[in-house]
Amino acid sequence: MSEIPTNDELDNELPESDYSRQTVRGKGLRTGYTTGSCAAAASKAATVALLTGNSVRRVTIHLPVGKYVEFQVHRCEIASDGQSVLCSGIKDSGDDPDVTHNSEICCTVSLNSETPQAVRIRGGSGVGTVTMPGTGIEVGEPAVTRVPRRMFMVSVLEAAATHDMPINRGVTVEISIPGGEEIAKKTTNARLGVLGGLSILGSTGVVQPYSTAAWRASVHLAIDVAATNGLSHLVLSTGTQSEVFAKLHLDLPNMAYIEAGIFSGPSLKRCVMRGITRATHVGMVGKFSKMAMGYFVTHVAGNQVDTKFLADLAGECGAPQAVKKEMGQAASGRHFQEIAQAHDQMSLFPVLCQRVCEESHKLLGNDAGALVVDALCFDFNGTLLGHASTSSEGVPLVSPSRTPLNG
């Protein structure tokens, strides 16, 4: 999982539910750092202190966005026996409305002989534990998403290599957040089966400040620019990941890819207004389930994924009653997808895409004839689960068998 998780992830795996943000980057607002970045910095600082015996006050880590950032260490406490170190940082979310802002993110690091030259991650007080499938994290594991896990490993092993960690030892990192269990009550973690605290999140390492008006305006501007430059076919992605996946299947210039995010409906209308003749929705099961029901402003806080709707759709496609019941109890869009894949109910995904196309034309009303609408639904590894179009010629795919590398 990821990330600030992108809009793709919010409905499909453990969402970045610690954030109450509304939208996209507002001009002149201050950026911040994700819980994943703060924890990675604390873990690196604790590793350095453990291996050197010296207190650490600042540490530099590499963020997924490709830059190095120095973090100030709030606490650095070396255990009296020298066998472990706790370091912490204060989460700074910039100008984003984030319930974890000013939280203390702690990492306690110790050496172990169980995983030589590797990093083992444990959840401590205030960090949630995954208790249900469908989040992209194994049940029983701490709620630490994929990119932060990688950041921990890179940061800790970099410190270990620099300060001569014994070749036969590994590192155990226990993450804790004082007061995290109370803060988590303000999020949707419990609904997804993440109990006991917060999640450690972030795909870029950076938190951008958001405003709904700015986001919508930026989407409209991108469509306007594409239209002005003579493009007639645009791709409306629900998030960064789905855009990356779509580029492996569609032969279009970069300008054609619009990160519409939660504004799929307004984007369709803007396309018609600007003379665009084809729009291709690309996304994942969570957002597509909402669009298939006619909801085209798809923010996770506005309306939740209706797994009963998805289960009924699966039933229409021939899913057995027992499977349909299991699907109806899924914790998220991703969980539903995993159940469908496990029971070989793949025929429902093209039908889901077709519903998205049909509802798009309903939304456009009398203008529907002016815009061909396609839909491509992906899983988190980039596999194309299904596609559909309002055109009898179908979607102009160029490489339907190619998928991007994981990670």
C-alpha cells in the first residue's frame, strides 16, 4: 500500500484515513511530511545512536520524491544497558488539515540475530494492527504501508552500513505513537479492521496542503491546456498509480493524462465544454464502484464503497450465493477485489467498467453523444482487470498484456 496514498488507494486498500484533507495543493501553502517519513527518520537516528553509543539530534533521509531532507530528532534515549535506543520526531503536516499533526512518532531500535542484515518492523503502542484482510497488509501485522516499510529498510540499513553493524545481526524497529489510539478514533481505521491506533503512511514522503477549489481548478486547467493544444482524447485518472498503469495500455502524449482525482464528473463535463471527443476513466475498484452507482465526486469522506452493490453486481455475473455473501462483507474495494480473484469471478470487472461508461453518459445527459467514454479498471499491481467503452469499436488499447513492475 501506499502513499500520501493517492486517491487510487483511498477506497481500495487501507486509506490514508489519518488525513482529513479535502483536496489538492493550494498556492503558497506550506508542505509537510508523512508519518512514514517521520518514522523512517526516527528509525535511522535510533540505529545510529545504537551503533555509536552517541545521542543523535539530526538525521537526513531520502524521500520517495527523490530528495534528501534533514529531520530534527525530538527525543533520543539510549537504554541503560545499551541494547536499545528510542528516537522520535514531531509530525509536521504543514498547512494540511491532518489529525496526526504535532504527534510524536517514536521508533525503538534494537539488534537481533533472527534476521541478519535485515529490518524487522513491529507495532507498538498507538500504532494500529491489521485484523481484517483487504488492506494490502497481512492480518496481524502493524498498519505500516508498503512505501514506509521500504523507507525504514533503506534508512536503517544505510545507517547500519555506515556504522559497521555486525554482519550476523539484524535490526528490529518498534514504532509507537503516544496517544495514537485516541487520535485513531477520528479516522476510519476501525471500520477497515485496523485496531489500536494509527497507520504509518505515505507514498511520496511529503504532505501537500489541499483545497477543493484549487484542486478542481487545476483539473479544469489541465483539460483546457490539452484542448488548446489540439488533443481530442484525454485520460481521467483517479490517482497517480492508475495513470502510470494506463500509460502502458494507451498510446497518448503526456498532456492527455489528467489526474482528475475525485472530480471525475466535473472533468467529463469540462471535456464536453472544451470540445474533447473521447475520455477514458482509469482507476481501481473502489472509485469505480462509486462511479458505477452514479457518484462522480468520489472522495472517500463523501460516500463509502458500497460492497453490497459490488456483491450484487457479482451475483448478476454468476457468483455463487456464498461468494456473494462474502463479497458483501468485504472491508474495502481492494478486499472485494481479492475475494473476486480468489473465486475466479473476473467477469464482473468488465461489467463494472461498462456501468461506469453508462453512468457517465447519464451524467452528461443531452451532451452524451459528444463524448465517447471508456473505462479501464486496474488492480494494485497494474493488472488490467476489465475495460469497456461506449464506442462499438471498444477501447484503443495498444498493449493489454503489459503490466508495470511491482514497487
